[in-house]
Amino acid sequence: MNDKKLSEALKSILEKELKTFSKLIPADVISGIEKKISPQVEKIIEQSGYVKKSKFENLEKLIDDLEKRIDELEEN
């Protein structure tokens, strides 16, 4: 799940759950709440076995680099 989609999902959930209060709460406050709880939500998501797309791509690149190094060492 990429960062933007996760942020949008969190914002959507917060707005839906706080719909009755949304007229009283300024948008910047909702955004601030989103920024504060986002790391905890990401931690819960990762504990379920999912990672953000950017983290997955970084890990994939590391794996590719390690495989290339192993292949080079095996050739020597």
C-alpha cells in the first residue's frame, strides 16, 4: 500500500467516523490527527504481514543486489 493511498484511506475513515463532528472540526485538525495516528496504523498493518509499496520496492531492490553479488561470487 503506497503512502498516498494509506493517507487517503486514513483520512476517509476519520472523516466517516467523525462525520457528526466534521462541521465543528477544522480540516487541519483532522489532518493533524491523521499524521499522529498514521505510524501506529502502519505498525498494525505491518504486523498483519503487509508493507507499504515503497518499503516492498526497497526490499526487492536489496534482494536483487544481493542475488547479483552471490552470482558474482559463485563465478569467481
